[in-house]
Amino acid sequence: MKYSPAKSLLIFCLSALWLGEPDRAAAQSNGVLREVYTGIDGTSVANLTNNANFPDNPTTVEVITDFFEAPTDVDDNYGQRMSAYLLPPTTGSYVFWISSDDNSTLFLSTDATASNKRVIASVPGWTSSHEWAKYNEQKSAPVSLTGGQRYYIEALMKEGTGGDNLAVRWQLTGGVIEEPIPASRLLVFGLGPPQITQQPTNVTAAEGASATFTVRLARTFGADYQWLRNGFNISGATNASYTLSMVALADKGAQFRCFISNPQGNTNSNTATLAVSADTTPPTITSIVNLGDNTIVSVLFSEPVEASSATAAANFSIDNGIGTPRSTKFGADAQTVVLNTAPLSYGTT
């Protein structure tokens, strides 16, 4: 029987209340980080590791929360890396196996450091799912591990065409085989709390213009954003950037920062301050257009205008006997005002 692993993002959470902060979650970290790199030809692991997108630009990233096993028969011409911290339950000798379609390599570090990894098993051709004894290279030599200590483990796989699979199993010190290695023996590698690489900076905006604040992370997978203004959540401001439209003089001195969390932790960005310069230049009319309906005139201004004056019909007048419009409203934006008028005479300017 073929095993079809369930895959899901790591979303188990424990509530934590932060004074002056939004409610956030501190999630469990059992599982395997899976990074997928699509659009790569060939069946050799070297086709993956020599690709320009490896390792920093995966196509997709997810956390597998059940076993050390990738989804089966999902795509062609891709490669993947699965990595985790391995937690041996007791001190003793362990044996590992890897199965895959196509080629794969299994690495294990002498400690929790990825740079100390070494090859312990591989698939030189291809195997069916959970086919553990097709090649001698699939089985590792016995490895001595210390119970409770973290060890970095990594599997690389390259798929050409046809079926595809990847799984890792091990034999415990007492002889029991866990197939594949369950997530309870693994901790997600490579995420960590959010690491900010670009802090939001102070912004100066003209009255009536917009102001944008941005934060960037070293790794965005699993990150949740919440922007705050003067210490209070901004409704709907849950992206890496926040834009304040139609800046007013009253916004001068407002402070903005971003609270960021992922399954491994959370952090606050630096605070950025908004400076506002007064708009002393009145708007001008850029164009006046009639598109065929002889009761509609569209007026485009040089900049956004205030609703209180722009939508007051008494502030407009059209010559040649038309006079005050019947009504006014904004068009697609605050620079466009649509006038509903008495019937215009075709051909009259």
C-alpha cells in the first residue's frame, strides 16, 4: 500500500498576550522544513545544487508536520531540500535509510551545525515509495548519537519525470524501526524568530500625498505582520508595507512600527516618524471631458481634492446656459470629479 503523507503548515499555537501589542501565537516547532525548487531538468542531485536558485530562492516553502516524508507524485523537473534537527530519544547506535525518485542524498551532522553535515546514505537511481533495499547506498552505517542532543539532518532529492517520492526512516537503539521518522523526533530547522533586514524609516510627505512604511525580513515564510500607529493596531495593516493615503497635517509626528511573528517567535521593528509638509499650492484643472453622455462631465484635477468642496455642486458652474450641475461625486479617485448636468448641446464648447 502506498503511503500518502498529509502536509500542512505549522499552525499549532499557544496564545500569548502582549501588553500594548496585538495578540500573537507561539507555535510548536516539531516537523521538517521543505523547500522546493521547480523548473530544473535532470535527475541528479547536482542538477539541484548547481542551480542558481539553490539554496536561497526556493519556489515554495512549507513545514511538514507528520513525518520525514515529502508529498508523493506531485510534479516533474524539480528538486527539494528537507531539513530538521533530529532528537535521538536515547544514547546509542542508530541506522538510517533513504528512498526516493529520482536521485537523493541524506546528510547528518555531528552536531546541530549544518556546516558539519556529512553524507550517510543516498539513492543513485530511483526507488518506489518506501522501497528501502534497492541499493546498498540507501542504508547508512551505524551512527552513534547522544540522547536528547540536537543533530542537523538534511535530505536532497532531484526529480526528472514520472513518479516522485522522498522519505527517511531510522532504526532506534532497541531495534525498533520508525518508518518514516515521525515529526515528534524532529524540530523545524532554519526558521527562527523573524530577522529584520530592513527597518522602516522616517517619511516626509506633502499634505494630500501618501506615505509608505516598509519592513523586510531575511526569511518571510510563516511571518505575520501587524502595523501599529502610536502604539495601537491599524486595522487591516497586515502586510510587509503600510501606506497611509491622503496624508493630513494632523498626521504630523505620528509614529509607525511593525510587530512581526512566526511559529518560532516574534519581534518589533524600529519606530518611524511621519513628517508632513503643508500643501500651499492650490489644485488646478488638468482636463474636462465628456465621453458621449450629454449629461455627464468628468473633471480631472492636478492632485487629490477634498470631498467637502469637490462634491459641493454649488462650487461648479458651466457656461452656455448650463449653470450649476445637478450633482457631483468622485470618480475613480479623489482627483476626478464627475458632474451630472443639464443636457449639453452637441458641438458646443
